[in-house]
Amino acid sequence: MRQLKLASRIDGIEESATLALNARVKQLAVEGKTIYNLTAGELACETPAFIQAAVAKTLHLNKYTPVAGLPELRQKIAAHARDFYQADWIQPANVVVTAGVKPALYASLLALVNPGDEVIVPSPAWVSYKHLIELVGGTMIETPLTDTFDLDPSTIADHITPKTKLVIINSPHNPTGAVFSDGALRELAERLKTTDIVVIADDIYTKLVFEDCTPLSTYGFNHLVIVNGFSKSQALTGWRIGYLIADEAVAAAVAKVLSHIMGNAAVPSQHAGLAALSHGDKPVMLDVLRVQRALVESGLRAIPKLKYTLPRGAFYFFIDIRAITKDSLSWCEQLLDETGVALVPGEAFGAPGFVRLSFVTDDAVLKSALRHIKQFVEKGPA
Ligand code: PMP
Ligand code: GLU
């Protein structure tokens, strides 16, 4: 058969490295290998019982909803967000419900980015931003975070050109677990004040913080699009339920785009969102995560060659292995082969010489994994 020619926009697109690795590691476990999977970008628990119970009562509902979501859900999201962000401007008309944060991001980019526009993304960065930006014909401009993974507003400002349309800010941050400092966020807002540059705040980890932090939108960004959802706070990754908050014109444009490419988010998932908000969208596993973070920290402290900055949010340590190698891909492969411990190589996030450790798994797995990592590092290269 003759080779089918795919559209050129697909040429540079790779499958999400984190999803692919997680699937591969799960497959190795199914095949019988003992695996310590520290790659996951999702909580380990099941759907919370109160959400299961609430959604069970709605399973007879089978009709399309408005593309932007059930009116009562948009209302609840708006009320919750007004309170959470202390932002009076957030009304139901500013909210669009989506099937997870990914479509919220993609539809925002479709609505805002022209081919040739530049989108600044502080780096290291979550795997999908680059591909989402390229799919809409934009160019990702990476600007480094500081050594302690804080936002660096002056470097961002240095990279602004007439083509700059957007800056994507993700705090708490994947893959580093950093929560960007007040000072840096205020300075960025100040520097963007005289521009028309839009800030997309990817707030998906915003409920998973181990210390108090001021939510992003209070910094007074001129043009702000917030994307958020229930994947991480409520352990609902597979349910695909998220939302976007933006000014009315952007929200309406996003809903128009979604009316063609997605339609409404699944009805049971919208009811799961309603149930979550009835409980204040309180994160389901924060206390457990706090204990697990301490456990990993004490394990890493015993391995002097590995450097880390304590994550203040999300559920990732981003570990500097440059004292050993810059080739984290090979290092992770070898670690997996020899010990069964699976980490995500920093290359997936544009940061060779680092590895991401996700601490969502149970204590016994974390303890064994850290013991294996210590032995592996002490043994040195094969
Ligand atoms: N943004 C970041 C920073 C993420 O880590 C993820 C991964 N879950 C997403 C967005 C996508 O979230 P969702 O699963 O709700 O689409
Ligand atoms: N965002 C999570 C992660 O970085 C889940 C996987 C994905 O969506 O890429 O691992």
C-alpha cells in the first residue's frame, strides 16, 4: 500500500511523553516486572465516594448541555472562583466548562494565537505546551526559571517582541513543584501592564499547595485567562472535567470553537464537578501528600549527589542529577532496567540533567524506590 501523507502540522508532534511513559511502565508491571512507578501525574486514590454517589443519581441524563456547560455548574464555578481569587469580575458568562484542562488550553490558543505569534513559556515546562502552541501555528519561546525555579520577570520581559501574544504561567508548577513568589508575579504584572499580552494561568495544581500562597489572578494582570479543573484536586483525571475563566469575548470565542471540535463536556463529569464544588472543591489528598513529600525529602537528603528544591505545591520533586550526568534519558532507562524505579527524564520538560519524581504513590513504594535510587547512585555507572 502507498504511504499515506499526514498533514505537515503533525510532523513535529510527539505523544505526551508523560502519558506514554506512564503507560509503558504500567505495561511492564502487567508483564510481571516489579515496578516502582514514580511517573504518574495523577493521584493514586479512586473517585471520591461522595462524587460517585452524587453522579450515580444523574445517570439517566443523556442530552447535550450548552457547549459552555450546565448553567448551574458555570454559576457554581463563577461563585467559587470569585471567592477563591477575590475577583468580583468573574460571572457565569466568563466561564466555559471543558473536558479537562487540555481542551481549555487548546481552545484558548485557537481563539487567541495567530500563525507566527510567539508564546512565552517559562522553562522547564509541562510537556504539552510546546505541541499545543505549534498545533495553532504559534512559536514557543522558552525563558528559564531561576535556579530555585522561581519566575524570572526580567528575562521574560527581555524576550518580548512585537510578535508576543501570550505568556503561560503555571503555578504550582509542573515539573518542579515550585510556587512562584509574590514578588516575581507582581513584577511580571507590572511589566506587562502597558502591553496587550495575555497571561494564561494554568492553575490546575492551585489547590495542591503545602503553604499559603496568593492566587495568581490577584496580581492584576491586564488580560488573564485562567484554566483549571478537578483533575488534580478531586482525583478526577480520567473523568475529563475542567474549565476556563476569561473575559466575556474570549469565553464566547472559546465556546464557539468548542461547539465544533468538542461540544459539551460529558454530562456525568459535569455533575462530578458540581458535587466537588458543593464540597468547596477541597483537595482530597493534601494531608497524605504532605506526609509523602516529607518522606521523599528525607530519602533524598541521604543521597548527596542529588540536589533538589523542596516543592511547595503539586506532587513533584524535580531532581538535579547533573553531578552524575546530563543525560537523564539514559540514566532513567538504566535506573528502570536495573531497579524497576520509573522517573520521568527532564528532557520531556526541556531540562536534561534533571528527573521528575512524582510522590503520589503509597509510602511503601516510595520507601523502596528511594532505597533503590540510593543504591543505584552509590554504585555509580555500569
Ligand atoms: N496543565 C498541567 C500543568 C498539567 O500537569 C496537566 C496534566 N494533567 C494538564 C494541564 C492537563 O490537565 P487535564 O488532565 O485536566 O487535561
Ligand atoms: N500532566 C500530567 C503529567 O505531567 C499527566 C500526563 C499528561 O497529561 O501529560 O504527568
